[in-house]
Amino acid sequence: MRVAFETHGCKLNQADTLKLSEEFHGAGFEIVKDDQQCDVYVLNSCTVTHIADRKGRNSARSAKKMNPDSFVVFTGCYAEREPQTLISIPEIDLVIGNVGKKEIVGRVIEELNAEVTIPDLSTSHHSMNSFSTRTRAMVKIQEGCNQICAYCIVPKVRGREKSVPVQNLINQINHLSESGFKEIVLTGTQLGSYGFDLDNSSLRQMLSSILENTDVPRLRVSSLQPQEIDNGLLDLWADPRLCRHFHVPLQSGSNTILETMRRRYTAEGYVSSINQIRSILPDASITSDVIVGFPGESVTDFSETAELCRGVGFSDLHVFKFSVRPGTSAAHLTDNVDSATKHKRSQTLIEIAENSFRKYRESNIGRHEFVLWEESSERGKGDQFATYTGLTNNYIKVKTASCKEMTGVIEKVELTMNPNDDPKVMTIVV
């Protein structure tokens, strides 16, 4: 039987999908792309905004339309939050939230009466190479969140924080490395609090153990809170296997809004953390998230956010319009920002982000960086060349053309910009 996957939202969901893919593969299913004919379609959903919810519903309907006889499974955060709403949608056959993800393979086999063998997933591993050409793998180091920010639904759909034991992570990374993956992205909801529930463990100790006990060429830390960054942690980046990319969520540059959001830092503390990174790793890529239109956000509050973003000079910035999530404390706030103002403020930040994005890439022109080549387009006439894209260590997307098979190759290149190309992608000089 053939199974396809579609993943929405964060890297944590990508890690869950990778695990589900391996479990289905180990149970005898053939993994296919989400635009191919399949018997089972698994949609791993997000619910951080109402737009993410709508996208999930629309994707489920589209999947059934493309494969009318397929069995559509809806899982992930939206499934955890509103299972009854989703199961009432005719195109969805099975709804299982985050808590029940480990039961999906067995439930699908049971529902379809499929003639496959369920492996002992606690003791066996299965090669990823037979169905995956991806060169980066997401590995979940912890689940859940205890911080309860005012706007965030994640604690309700992911539960309380729980760290994955270090040896389990080492075993998983070594398995993925043996299967051909060249980069591991360590992901979770609150990476900086990793190990609080384990004996004598912390994020720094865990990273040190992984560097000592694995040989995967590249490790990337997906996200850190500004208050979690210190020199002891940053010292680990002396090892070139740790990618020089830091995603540090900002959410707002106004201390008034940060306090209402229940964030655990000030705007000044945030800038100090970024400066600390750059004092040790001056060429590191710094990316972030910002929410516009949070209830009570005044003209002054937004101006402080915009000014901070200009001053920091992020290499990329994700801008989100505030979306009410039922069950969060922000849903009870009444001083709402109207849609037109949200849109205008969002456009202002996007323009700031685009300028910063361009300046960072221009600052890298002529630099030599190692790039991990990932995907390729269809080969050109005569099967001579294909266009490959990949990421540098410091998170710049690049492309090149080659007549060789480049997927999975780590290569040192010189970066340049072609004015006729996509401004978000750098080309290389071979």
C-alpha cells in the first residue's frame, strides 16, 4: 500500500512526520510524494493561527479530491485541539491528535484491514534511503511547553515539557547518519530548557555529548529564546559542525507588549543576547519571528518593534498577524487591533525584513562557505545539467547547475548574486 504525507507548521511537525514515515515504511508501506496516487494520505497539521486551521481543512479536502479512494488521516496540533470539528468533515476518515501519533500506523492497518506486518518500533530501525532523498533530518529533543505565553496554543496541544534522554538522541542521530543524512536539525518547543527533567543534563551538556558521540557532518539548533543564550553555550560553536544560524523569536520590541504576552525577556535583553552572539560569531545568521497587532499594541509599541528590527538587521524575519486562539488568555483581551492596521503594520515589517534579508546576503558575496546540496530540478536537454539548491552553514539558500549527482554532497563554494535570479537565492561560482 502507498502512503503520502503533507506537513504543515513547525520543524517539530517535520520531525514527527519523519518518524511516522519510518514507521509506515517499516510496516511495509511504500512512501510516495504528496502529489502522487496513494492509498493513505497523512496530513500533519498546525493550529497556531486561524489561517493554519483553514489550510489544514482545505488540504484534507484537496487530498481526497486528488485520490477519491484514499484513506485520509488528519493528525497534529489542529487534530489535538478540535478533533470533533475535523471528524465531521466528510473528506477526513481518521483524526488522531499529537498524543496518539504512535498509534496511527496500527489504526490505519486496522481500519483498512491491510496485509502488512507491524514491526517492533521500540527495538528496530529501518533504512530511510529507500523512500527519502532528503539530506536534512529533524530530530525532536523535547516536547511540550511550560511557559504559557498569552497568545500561544502550543501548551494545550503539545502538553507539558518533556526531554528526550541524551542516549536516545545519540542513537537516533547515528541511525540517521548511517542512513545518509548529512545534517540534523535539533528541534522542540523550548530547546533551552532541555534536560530540566533529566538527571545532570542541560542543552549545553546534550549538545556536547552529541558532538562527541556522533559523526554527522552538520548540526543545527532550530530555535533559542534570548534569555537562554550565554557564553558557555556559545562556546560550543567553536566546533564547525554546529551551524552558524540562530533563530531567536522576538515577537515584539515593546516591553509593554512583551509583558502582556508573558514573554520572559525585555527588548533590551533581547538586543543584548543578539550582540552576544555576534561578538563571538560575527558572521552568524540571525532569524526571528514577530507578531503584529497583539491586543493593546499602540502606535508607539509598534514603532518600538519596527525600530528594533531595523537596528538588529535580521538575516530573515517571519511576520505574523495576531490570531485569536481559543483557550489562550489573549483570547480574553478586548483592546483589539483592527485588520487594516494589522495589515499595514505587517507590510512595514515585511519591507524591513526584505531590506535586512538583502543586506545580509550582499555581505556574503565573495565569501567561501560549505553548502549541503539537497534538491534538484528536472535535468536539462540531453540530461547534461540539473539545477540544485541547498543551504550554507549560515543558512543562506544557494543554487548551482551541475551535470553530476550533487544531492547529499557538502561542497565549499564561493557565493555570488545574479541580478536576474530570485533575490532570495544566491548562485555560486564553481
